[in-house]
Amino acid sequence: MKRALVLAAALLGTALSPAAPALAKTAYDGIWLFDDTPPTPGVTMMEVTSKGGKIAGTVTTKWYGPVEMMNPRIENGELKFEARNLNDKEHLTRPWSVALESGQAHLKGRIWESEVDSKGRQGKPADAKARAFQFSTLAPLGTPIPNKLAATPPMGWSSWNKFAEHIDDKTVRAQADAMVSTGLRDAGYLYINIDDGWQGKRDANGVLQPNEKFPDMKALTDYVHSKGLKIGIYSSQGPRTCAGYEGSYGHVAQDAKTYAEWGFDYLKYDLCSGEWFYADADTVKRSYYEMGAALQATGREFIYSLCEYGRFDVGSWGRDVGGQLWRTTGDITDDYPTMAKIGFDKNGNPNWAGPHGWNDPDMLEVGNGGMSADEYRTHMTLWAMSAAPLMMGHDLRETDAATLAMLTNKRVIAVDQDAKGVQGKAVRKIGTMEVWAKPLADGRVALALFNRGDAAASLALTPADAGLASVSQVEDLWSGAKAAKLPANYTVPARGAVMLTVGS
């Protein structure tokens, strides 16, 4: 009886005692919808929850999917957090904030090159479901993809350096016409490549359509082919390209089929927003393999250009995913310091380069006007000595005589296109001077003498620079002059170059 009374009292006391107060939610909890934000990065929604004083949340974007809030907290009434900031070693995270203003969530932040300053309204779970990012599954690596293309480095033209995303059908046709009329085609330049900026929207079946600047892609490829040329196109494995256009995320096989049906011969595949989803060596390799296999499955031959800026020793696996060339650096710009840094110091392991697979230091800037004649001669010499793809980047319609002579020099092009496929490299460095050597298929050796300084300088070349005991034939590749021996020395202008072939 006593035990029963004690139990009853305990139960009664429990029933009568006040309930423990629930932890208050933050004023930011819930679903917030953003309807009118810039397309880059395309914020669509913010979701915030809190429990036990711990806040969690994401900001959903069209570019990067759900961006996780890192260290979310309330400071002075505002929600503060950091977000991962891809591809910026100096700012691995960026600060973000949310303030409540008249019932709206005012979101501010930055990710990579995109600023966010937008207001969102409250939404419901059904809205969140409708705006949820649709993730794509990435398959494992398969067997290496066979490769019989690009026995020598590809040569052609690309739209980006001159036109960026401001490219259209009329301009592409004009470049093809100029490629023929200038003699550039006959010098070996074959590809007319459309870079970023051609993409429109997907139709109801997910098939990507070109934008209004490209009314008929099949007609365009037919036109370029009629000129005895080939034509290339551009995409990204991310949801958006670098310029903010539609990428191939979730539509890889579908896009490859579309490119083949349109008649394209070349694809540049640029990591761009894909860096958010594919951030380590394994996923980057698999994302490039996915498109490489999709291109192969179309039955059409494609040159496949991997653009992931030299990460994860791309040259050691680029061939296996179907690539014939792979970028080794960030983007080139039309100035000597950037070009020199890329060409002299950043162009990949020479052991990776050879027939059917090439280190790519990015497109040529020759003809765009940002460098002197001597600097452009260094640019062209360096790319040829490196067995680099030669993709022009200027407006071919405006090619002056000096630029045309530089780009069509058959002796220089022959070094770049040599069948042996060796990437040249520095064999001697003295002060501002560098001597490079590149063995050729016929037994001769190409030598280049570069002056990286700001004043003219002189240096003697020797047979030993070419790995030879003696030299009995010398040809200056820029002038065409021939001699039976090397001169006492060469005087090279500031930021200039001398290029030779020598034989014993």
C-alpha cells in the first residue's frame, strides 16, 4: 500500500509539474525562396534549421547545388556563416550574412567571382521539394579509352581569347573563310572552335538547344566542313559553364549525342562549376571519363580537350579518359609575364607528351596586340619547342602581314608538328638566358635561345646543347638562313628568341 501511494504521488507530481520549455527556433528557420537573383551563381533557395542551439543550413544555387553553411551562428541579430570558395587558394572560404528585412531574408555573400546580394521570401516544404537540386550519379572509371587521333599537336583557332562569350554564327563562318583566304588552312591550321557562349536552353526532353546567336548548328558545321576544315564546340561537366551558360551536368551522354548529330569534330570540356562537385582526383578523372566514353559511344571521331588547369597530374591519365590534349595551367592572357610564366615554368611534365596526347599551355595570343613582335616570337617559339597545340586566338580577318608570316612559318610549324613528338625543355640556363632543345624525327635537333630579361643579351650555342659532338648544318628557322657551323654567339633582343635546327 505504501509503495503504491509513493508511485501515485510520483506520477501525480510529474503530471502537475510544468513542462520543460522548448528551445526557441531562430527567426531564420524555415525555407526562403529567391525568385529574382543574378544567374551567377543562381541562388534559388535557402533552408535553415536549428535544434538545441545548433544551427544548420544550405543555400541552393544553380551553379553549385546546395552550398553548406559552415559555422552558422547569430551575431547582432544577423545569421552569419562561411561557405566553401572553390578554386581560390587565397580565400578557401568566404563570409556570408543574412538579415531579416520586412519579412524577407536579405542574403549577402561571395563565391568565386560571383557576388550575391538578394532578398528571399518565405516558402513551404512543397516549394523546397520543387526547387531541390537534382544530383547526378558519377560512374566508376572504366578501361582506358582507345585513342588514334592527334598524332601531332592539333592546330586551329578558338573564339575565346578575342570574343569571349560574344560569339555567333556569322563570326564563326567569317573565321572559317579567313582561315582559307589567308593561307592558314594550308599551313596546317584545321580546327575552327566555338568556345563558351553558344548554349541556349534544354527542350522538354532535355536536349540542349543553341541560343539565338546560332540558329542552325548543323548548317554551320556543314559550312565549315565545306571549307576543308573541322569544327569544335565547348561544354562543362558542371551545371554551368565558366560564362554561366548551360553545362552538361546530368546530360553527358545526351549532349555527346547532340554534338555528334550536329557534326562536330572536337570538344573542349572545361571543369568550371564542376569543380564544386568533382573536387578530388578520383571524381575529376571519372567526370572526364564519363564524357570521353560518351563521345566514343556516338561512333563519331572527336578530338577531346581536357580543361582542368593541370590538376592531379592530368598528363599521367589524360589519354586513359579519351583525351588528346590537356590544359596544364590557368588561362593565358595577352601579356608577356603571363605567357612567359605559363610557357617557361608551368607546361607540364615533358614525359607526358607525345603522339596522341599533348600538354596544352592554352591558346595563342599572337595577333591580339598585347605584346611586341619579339615577345610574340618568343610565344610562338616556346609553343613550337614545347610540341604544344597551336590554337590561334585573334580575329583572323584582321591578320596583318607580320602576324601571318609568324603564324605560317613552315620551318617553325614543322618543329611543333614533328612526328617524333618530343616536348622540348631547357638544357641550360645562364642569367636571363635559357637554351632549349627538342630532338626531331630526322635526327636533327631544334634549339631555341630565349632572353627573359629586359635588355639585349648574348650567348654562344654549342653542339653539346643539342647533345651532339659536332655541328655541320645550321638553319635559322625564323629567317631561313643556313650555315655550316654555329656563330661565335647570338645576340637576342629583350624578351626575344632565336630558333634553329642543327645537325651533325
